[in-house]
Amino acid sequence: MTNSIPQDLPLRNDLIGEVPYGAPQLDVPVCLNVNENPYQPAPDVVDQIAEDVRKIAPTLNRYPDREHTKLRQAFSDYLARESGVKLGVEQLWGANGSNEIMLQLFQAFGGPGRKALGADPTYSMYPEYARDTFTKWITVKRNADFSLNLEALLDAIDREQPSIILLTSPNNPTGTILPMDQLEAVLKAAQNAKVDGAAEGVHPVVVVDEAYIEFRTPGTPTALELLAGYPNLAVSRTMSKAFAFAGARVGYLAADQGIIDCVRIVRMPYHLSAVTQATALAAFKHTDEQLSQVKHLRETREATAAWLKTQAWHGKPLQVADSQSNFVLFGGSFEDRDRIFDELLKRGVLIRVVGPDGWLRVCMGTDEEMARFREALTEVLAQLENE
């Protein structure tokens, strides 16, 4: 859509010239650009959702449970099963996708005069959460292999005195996992770090965004395992990715009760609709079905990464970032990645121009979709090299 904002509207000065965030939404045969689970919910899951929403439909004249207690218990039960970490309802909080969770964290802990610190490259919405809450967004560069530059991050914590330290595991757009020893080093540093402009004795919170964590290699730990020892840690999760529930918009936060209560201060009244709560609870009744394709998508990721490493650009093998997510960042030396994107799109394959210059990202699709991606990319690289 074109920008139709009249110049006489009093748009905030810092928003003038900005455009809404969002990946392209195009009607093409193969959509591999927004990291969705490509497999639809099973028919019995659909039936369960329809049945449970129908049951609560007569109550829609009343406000929903603003504390969504049943759903928070479902989060607890799921995490105990998925990660072996048992949390009380008071340690969990839900919202409309992990995007709203992140915004609430920035509303609670950011603000004018506050800073948030991350590691670049990372999720492109983070600076927008900061902008929207008048929080200064600061990043340190990751290493060449996209691993965390721990020394640079620790130096920045001491120098910048942020109120929020935001790390992503697996990282988006690179798929890089965050080792627990590095996270512990950050948590320990944050326990003693100052927050610029805050009272003496106030320390930053460390937020770990685990939107894609279910795709990790089996046996890889999760930040949830450190919650008991670090009350300054908050872990964001979502049902959108592995749980095949992107359209339902359900994210959640696991943290010490103190952090949860801070978020509850800034949440909008009745922010989770009765329909959203019923839909999520219905899906949790069929957890196995919802997660049934995770193992296969992991295998697809590994196979895709291996195949990409056999491809070449100007005589050199493509670079492929190590990923524990459901996407792969590849290329490294594409001097005109937009041209490659456009040529793939002409062939009905939509991927993502994101991350550092020279790289592209592809989300894992069905076997048929990935076959079409491989065929199209082979054609495009050959065509462009022969021009």
C-alpha cells in the first residue's frame, strides 16, 4: 500500500517518513518468507477449536478473564512437558503474539531516558518496539559466524547501563543458538549493572526471545532452565512457529513473578479475547498433533543447509549460517540480493531479503515447496551468472 498520510496530520515527528513493518504478503505458490509452520492443524484440532469457541460464544457479551488463568496454567503444563521446567501460574503471562509480549516489556522497563541493548544482526522489530516506547536502541555487532560477541556485549552493559538486555535464541534472521554459559555471564553482569537514570540498586532485566526454540537440536538447553536462579531473566515464547498457530496470535512470557507483575501494569484491560483464550486452550488439548511436524522440519532444515552448501556463486560455495530454527540464512556474497529475490518471485517462490547485505533467508516449507525452491534457485543463480 502507498503512504497516504496527509502532511497536515500531527504525526509524531520521529514517525514522519516511517512505513509500517511487515514482510511482503503476496499470493504466490510457494511462500517461504515469514517463518511459519507450513503444515495446517489436523482436522481433529480444527474440530476441537470450533467446538470450544462455540461453547464460549454465548458469553461474548461479557468481558473475558483478564488474568487468563486457565491459559497460563496451560502454558505451565506445556513448558513442564517440553522443557522439563515447572513454573507457577504467577510466573507466566500471555498476550497477542510474542510481539505484544515484547512491546509490554518495553513499556514496563523502557521509556524516555532508558536504553535497550541487543546484538546485531537480530529481529528487525526490536528497534520498532524501542521507537514506539521512546527507548534508545543500541546494538553490538555479532562475530563473523553470527555468534554472540560476549566481550563486546559485557562492555556495552557497563558503558551504556541499559534497562533491557535483549537476546534471541535461536536468533532471527541467523538461526544462531545462545549458549547457556554466555547467557549466564550476561545474567551475572546484569545483576550488578547500573541502569542509566534509575535509582541506586536498580539493575537491568535480561530478556531472551525463544520464538523458535522448539526447532533446536534435541538436547540443547533452553533459557527456562535458568529462571530459578536468576530473577532478572524473562523468557519470551510463542505458539506461532513450531506450534503451527501463527494466525491465532498467542505468545507468552515466563519470568519471576516480579517481572510478570510489572508487565501486568502496562497491559491493556482484557487484552486477550475470550475467543483467543478458548482457541489456544483447544490447541493445547492436541499438543502432539500441533508439534507433529517439528522433527520433519528440523530434518528439512538440515537437508536444505547441506544442499545450499553445494551451490556456488561466482565459483565460490554459498555461505550458510548454522541454524537451529526453521529457516536458513544463506549467500554471504550476493552483491545484488534483491535481483535474486525478484527472479525467484517471478518463478513463484517468495523468500526474504533480510539480515546483513549479501544474505537471503528461506523458511522451511513442505517437501514439495522446498523442491520448487531448490529448482528455482538453481535456475536463478545460473541465469544471473551467465548474464
